[in-house]
Amino acid sequence: MTPLVYKVERARSLPDAGGRTLYFMIRSGSRRRPHKFFQPGEVPAFDGEVAWFEIDRKSGAWTFLRQVDPRL
């Protein structure tokens, strides 16, 4: 299977809890599995609240290959 490009969104805790990153999520578009969640250490560092990544999925494992420009 060829790698696909996914939008990764940063989700934060409530501001009174320090606003730290809790997890990242991908909205895959599937109704059966609409979101995929990752812990902060599983996602490469990026600036801002949203980034696009080329991701390879094999046997249920998600591998972040590289960050890409969303306009491509």
C-alpha cells in the first residue's frame, strides 16, 4: 500500500491545566473509525495546531514518514 497524506491535529488540555498537549488525532473520514489518536511521543514535532504528514499504514501500524506541504 502506498503512503497516504493525513491532516494531524494537536489537541490540548484545558487552559487551567497548563495547556499542554494531550494527544494528536487524525480524522480519517471513515464513519466506522472516524478518529485515530496518538500520544505526543508518537508524532514528529511540528509548529502550530495542524500539520500534514505522509503516513504509511501496514498491519495496523501507523508510521509517520515526513511532513508535507498541504498544497501539494
